[in-house]
Amino acid sequence: MKSLRNVTITLDEEVALWARVKAAEANTSVSRLLGGVLKRMMQQQQHFDRARRDFQRIGTAVISEAPYPRREDLHDRPGVR
């Protein structure tokens, strides 16, 4: 089991009320609601960072000097015309 860490945050009254309502709708606490939001943000950032590193590693090797194919060539479906 992962250890949990307590933190204190300060919210505007309007934001705090909104968070309480959203937490109640999700049948959870404000703490768990915010923890989930922050965890998703962290995972998205990690995914982005990993993708950026992969792209930097590959570099421009995947970029071709060939011209883009024409739309007609990509979408030509014999028998439809």
C-alpha cells in the first residue's frame, strides 16, 4: 500500500463550495477528488514527457522529404465512382 501524505490547501469560498458539491456528486471527499485530479495531471505530464523524449530520440528520422500523397490517391475506392 502506498503511503499517503496530508497537505493543507487554501481555496476561495466559491471554489471550496463547488469542490464540495462535486465531491458529493462523486460520493467521495474533497481530498480524494483533488487527489484524483492531481494524479491524472501528473500521469498526463509523465506521458507527455515520455512522448517528447521518444520524439527527441527519434528526431527527424521519421520525417520524409517525399511530398504528401494526393487526397485522391489516398481515398480512391474502385467501384464507388
